[in-house]
Amino acid sequence: MSTRIVELRRGILKKNDELAAGLRASYTAAGVLTLNLVSSPGTGKTAFLERTLRELRARGSRVAALVGDLETDNDARRLAASGAPVRQINTHGICHLDAEMIGRHLDGWQEVALGGIPLGGLDYLFIENVGNLVCPSSYDLGEAIRVAMLSVTEGEDKPLKYPTLFNSADAAVITKIDLAEPCGFDRETALGNINEIRPGIRIFETSAKTGAGMEAWFTYLAEERASPSRY
Amino acid sequence: MHELSIVTSIVESVTESLTAYPGARVLEVRLRVGALASVVPESLEFCYPIAAEGTPLEGSRLVVNVLPVVMHCAPCGQDVELEGVQSFRCPHCGEPCTQMRQGREMEIESYEIDELPKSELPNDEAEVKI
């Protein structure tokens, strides 16, 4: 017997990355802007998305959502009340969504197809990830924009505690700003921490309850969707 | 806590590559993991024997080489290594850095095997004799 070293140089998540690249190409071909919303459990992803779907539909945009949870279809039912097509993904214990799960749930989804083109009927596809600030950061879902979310009830140092997610995000959303005062939320510190981890990132300060800050978010979405560099 | 699914992917990739070395036993698997890759080396090492059990990787060591974050600093015109992941500023000039050169890697670099006599081995280009 003799010993030898075999060079492999292979990405551990190569399979996911390849599937995500395929998804990205299909989103681009269909002209749909896809966003991946990531936060801790309880940040308010679903409430934020409910309002986003409802208002975008009211403005004439075609929107749909995939929502990930370990169990239950509660979130899908809440989101579907907006009138948008919604599909629940139950991961049954897995702490993140991956590209294979997304592909499987998009396959044959007639409500979002148009003229035989999968997703061809959409302007925006939102993916609400499993509530977790760690694992989703490793899994590319082919999204154009990864959104890191943080509520005013969570503590201003969350970006410092979870730098991987905040550093890989394209935009940051602060939720529940209607509660900022009673929670003693230190806005300057929170904004400073986000910028320390992801310098120059776009930050939206919002309340899904009052609608504060949502207008800037919708303007951003429209600009990103219209951006020629996306397609 | 997605380390178990990560080590399972590692075992699958190495097992697939091992078909070129029939009868070989794996002694060690070496990873390159960026400091911002969101995996904990100790958790990988803890989960590894579970995923390796009953495969040709059973009993092998997992060696995790953690790579520091390297950013490009535009004002300095060079790549700079960060001391941690709490601030993405150039350690020399203090300016914020946005272009990452290294830090999110998650790669199987190589593995070491005990192999059968050379006469029984198929040809393979990607090997380094030691």
C-alpha cells in the first residue's frame, strides 16, 4: 500500500450553485425580478411581504411568493389573502431553503406561467426564507437581490453578530419602526453597524403596520426591475 | 446548523471521485473554508464521522483550513487581509471596502488515500504522488 493525495478543488455546494445558476437564467429570461428575504424568526418577514404583495398588486404589478417554513402553511395562507399566487415550502426540519427546493416548487406552477414560459406572467417573485440568520446565507437561490431584515426589537448589534448574512446582502430592511421608541431603538447605532459590515448598502426603514418607509422600498423595486444591467 | 448537510455533500463528492481508485481507503479530507462561509469548523468535525460511517471515508480525518477575509481597498490600490469580520474597513487607511477577494470559499481541496498497488490502478491526471 502507498499513500497519495488527490487534488479535488471542488466547491462543497457545487450542486446547489449549479441549480441556482439555472434558476437565475430562467428568472432573467422571464424578466422577473427575484428577491430572497432573510431574517431571524419574528422579524416580520411575512407582515412586510403581505403589505408588499398587496400594494404592488394595487399598482398593477404581477407578483408571486414562495414561502419557506419548517412546518405549517400558515404563512402561505396569510400571503395568499393579498390575491397573489403563493406556494408554501415545508422543509421538515431543514434550516434553510436551497435551489433544488425552489426549482421543484416552481416546476409546473401554472398560475405564474404565461404563454408557455415558466414565470413569464410575473414582474416580481419574492422568496421568504426560513427564519434563520445563519444557514440561508450559504445557499444561493438564484435571486437578483438578497434582502437582510432586522426589526427594531432585536438589538442594534445583530449585523455584527451575523456578519455573513449582512455582508452577502444587496439591501437591508429594518422592520417595525413604529415600535422604535418604546423599544429604545438606537437608530444611528443600527445604521452604523449595518454599514460597518456592508459599506454603502441600501437600507429601508419600514413599518408594515403604518406603511412608513414602504414608498422608498417600492421605488427601489421598480428601479431594480427596470435596470437594464439585470437582463 | 447545516453542517450535517455540508459534510454529507463532502462525503458524496469524495465517494464519487474515489471511483477512480478502486479499493482505496481515505485517510484525510482537506477543506478550504472562508471566515465568512457561515460554517463552524468544530461542527463540521463533529458531524463528519456520522456522514462518513459505512463509506470508504469511515475513520478518516477532516482537516479544515480557515481562510481570512481579503478585501480590495480602492484608495490603497491593493488587496488587504481583515483581522476579523466585525468591520469591513481597510486596516491601513480605514476606508470601507466593498470588493471581496476571499472569504466565502467552501471547497474540498484534496484528499489522501491508501491505494492498491500501482499495477491495479487506473490512470488519473489529477494526482500528486508523495
